Amino acid sequence: MESGPDVRVERLTRYIFSAPSWPRSLALIVVLGFVIDAATYRVGDELFLIGTLGFSVPALVAFLLTVPLVRVFGGYITWNRSALLALACTVLAVILSLSPVLVFGRALFPMLYAVAFGLAFGLRLLVLAAVADYRISRMVLPAFTQSAAAIAVGTWFFTPGFVPYALLLQAVFGLVFIFLIWLIERPLKRAFQISGLNFLNTFIAHLTDGSKNMEDFFREIGEEVYVPQISLFFSRDAGKDVLFTVPNVHPGPMGDVGGGNLPRILHDTFPEETLVAHGCATHDFNLVSESEIEKIARAVEASREGLAFSAVASRPVRVESGSVSILCQRFGDALLMVSTRSPERTEDLDYSVGMAIMAEGRCAFSEVAFVDAHNCMTSVGSPVLPATRIATEYIAAAREGFRAARDLPAEPLAIGVSHVRVPFTREQGFGSLGVQALVTEVEGKRAAYVLIDGNNMAPGVREQLRAVALEDVDEAEIMTTDTHTVNTITGKNPVGYVVPAKAIVPYIEQAVREAIADLALARVGAATASCEGVVVFGSQRVSQLASTVNAMLVFIAPLSLMILILAFLLSVIAYIALQ
């Protein structure tokens, strides 16, 4: 299968890593200085202590000053990242300044030392602009700290001419890296009118302290959409009322940013026990901010007006076509359909595929609530797009479901609901809602709709959990909300990936049995909420963004190499001119 935007975004995560603790980085800096000192002492070189004074001390100075200076200018960087940056620049300086000496002799060492710390200044400027504050003018002084200390040390080790040459190289490499930053920023500026480094700043801030400033970027590239949301309102004389709603926007992109926590927020908005299933939407339909959820909630609330209730429903029926299986049940004159391809990959359905199914179903039913159970992740891959073989299978299975459900007799309906909290965390693949279960009973036939607050399921987990539910009911489906609160960096954290299925089984059993114990006669009303002016990422925006960033990564390396070679040649020319 061809890689889609979600796959390309997933691949970008290989560039993300956590900085080691600062004591470890500092220890390596000190040890490296001692090793160089030992080598120079053994050969009786007058450059003895260049390791400690020339490399370790500037790194320690940079480590101590970078964090407070960055914060003074309004940016943010952790001590761990400051130490790692100082270590990286020290290793680079050692390699560039000492390795050629072994071949060409130490006569070139002053020039190479100045070049190395000129490059270190440029590199520090680039990194600080990327991780701390994209405004270059504010990062010049924090970036210069390591080189400034090295130049001060150089005045003691080298001739007086070293200082003006070293300062000249700071300017050369600084300008070279500012130009490089401009080139890196240009593609995103032209395509989306956003600063790539500013976006990276806010992304790191999100990972570090949960900042939601990324939503400002999403809103800049977003566009308004008008989407329907089908809801089933269950009313009972005994027991809690239930709302089963199917948004056709996507609960992403990550963490609590945008619509990442859509299921939990909608659940907490309404007085009923609310189950927020996963509708037909890809990452193009990610909400740009959490505030957009309020528009959806208001639309759902408004759809209650004039609601007609029915006390009857059909028994559940399952239909199949190709790899697609759909659990169908009619409630009054509305139809609920829960689809899956498990054990084959069950991923996001494009909005247009869902709309085509629901539009066709409206010929026989007043409302069609179509759910993507989102319950088998074999890999992070492309969504199901229109006109593909899989999309055709979904439509064919839905047509079979329309025919089967339309002819079933309607009998009195009873429902029961339960909500079970689980002791698992977001890092383990579970959102804060835990496990919810809606059990229906018609003609003595029971169906369990089990909803787990998570983003998809590991292969085979749905089958294991469904088998447990089927011990107490006649038909069942296990769904996930697709909450992206369980994803902060990578999109792969499905239910059952960290926590084994056998550890989840007791909570599925508890949820189903509590819902059965809660069974009571019910009436149901179905309505379509028109969610108007909801701002989402926009059609193909994720694909465009991922493609732009991947293209940037391809040309950045060779372009950077050419620019650095040019800067090095300028350094040599300047050295010769000053002699």
C-alpha cells in the first residue's frame, strides 16, 4: 500500500529524541578535556591543558549561561538540552581542530581552533532557534557563549592576531547559518505562511510542559467545514439516560492539542452517559483547537429540539462483504452501523466514504449513524480513500446491512449502560474515559457495544475482548474512540500494545455485566446535528505539510554541506589575508 500522510508524519518522529541528564553530558565534557590534556602532556607539548581550558571550560561556561540567557530573552530550554548542546559542540570542535593537526602539524591549530568555534557558534544559533526561540536576534548572545569563552582562552595560548581572526569567523559562520535558517524557513513560509522554527518551538514546548500554542498554527492553516453528527438519544424511566453520538471530525492531532481529547470533553458536556464513537474522518478533519468542540456540543444539544422517540428496535444483525464486517441494529426508524475489518487493518475512513454510505441509507432510514470501530492497527498507514477496493467493500457491506435491517421486525427495546474506569495511563494506550458499554435487548437477543477510550487496538486484541463479551451477550463489537491523548510523539500506541489483552479482559467483563444488570425499557430518538463553521486542518493539509517537511529534510543536508564548505573556504582566505 502506498504511503499516506499519516505514514510520512510518523516517519518524522525518528528525528525526535530525549536529551540525556545534564550530569552525564558534563561528565563527558570533563573527561574529554582530561584525555586531551593527557595526550599533550605525554608528548611534552606547550599546548598542555588545551583540553581542559580550550574545550571543557568553554563548554561549561556555555552550559551555565545558556539557560538563564535564553530565559531572559523570553525563550525556554532545559538544562539537559543545554548540556547536550555544549557537549555536541565540544566534540565537533575537538574533531575539527585536532584531527588535521595529526596530519599537517600544529602550525594550523590556531586557525582550525578558530574555525571550529566559528562553526560551533553557527550550530548553536541554529539549534537554539529551533528548540528555544525562533527569533534569531534573541538567540545570538546565548549561542555566542561557548565561542566567546574559547576566544578568551585562545588569547592566552595563541598570538595576538588570533582574536580578530576568530571574531571575523564568528561573523562569517553566524551569517552563513542565518542564511541557512532562512532557506529552511522559506518552504513553509511560502506554502502555509508559518514559521517552521516557531512551529518546532511550540511543538517542543508541548512535549515539555503541555503548551497548547500549537493551536495558533493549526488555526492559521485551517479551514471551516460543515459536517453532520448523528446522535441516538436513549431515554429511560429507570436508570440513567444515554447518548450515543458519532462525530465526523477527527480526535487529533496529539495529546490535548486541537481535538485530541474530543471524546472526553463531549462526554463531560452532556448530562447523559455519553458514548462518543469514531465516525468517518481522517487527520484532515482534526480540530484546530479545543474551543472548536464547543461548536459541536452546541449543535448536538440543538438537535434535541422536536425529537420524536420510539420504544422499539430490531434485533442486531451482522453482515459482511469482502474484508468488511458491519454490526447493524435499527432503533425506531434510524440505523446504527458499526464497521470493522479486523483482523485486517482497520484505520480511518475518509469523510466522503462515510457520507456516501449515510446518504444511501437515508433512502430507507431517517438517520444512519455509521461508526468506524477503529479496532485493528497492524501499522500506521493510509486512510481508506474513495474508489479504492476497501472503500468499495465498505459500501457493499453497508448496502447489505440496509437490506437486512430494513426487513427485521421491530420489538420493545431495553438498554443498559456502564462506565468502568481502568488503572492504565495514557502512556499505556488508555484515555481517561476507560471502558464504556451499551447493551441492548430486543426479542431476548442482547448486543454489547463496548467503547474503549484509546487509539485503535493491537492486532488480535479485538477478537480476544469480543470473545469475552460474547460469553454474556449474543452479539458484540469492541470499538475505540481514537482519542489522541495517548499520542504525543508517535501515532502508534494502540490498546493492547503496552498492556496485554488478558489484563484488559476483567474490565470488559465488568463493563458488559454491569450494563446487563442495568437493563431497563427505553425509548430512542435519532437526530442529525449540523456542526457549522467548525475549523479543521483542511483537505490535504496534513499531506501537504508532511510532504513539505520531508522535502525540506531531503535538501537540507546537501545544501548545508555546500554552505559550510563555502564558509570554510572563506575562513582559509581570511587566514591567509591576515598573515
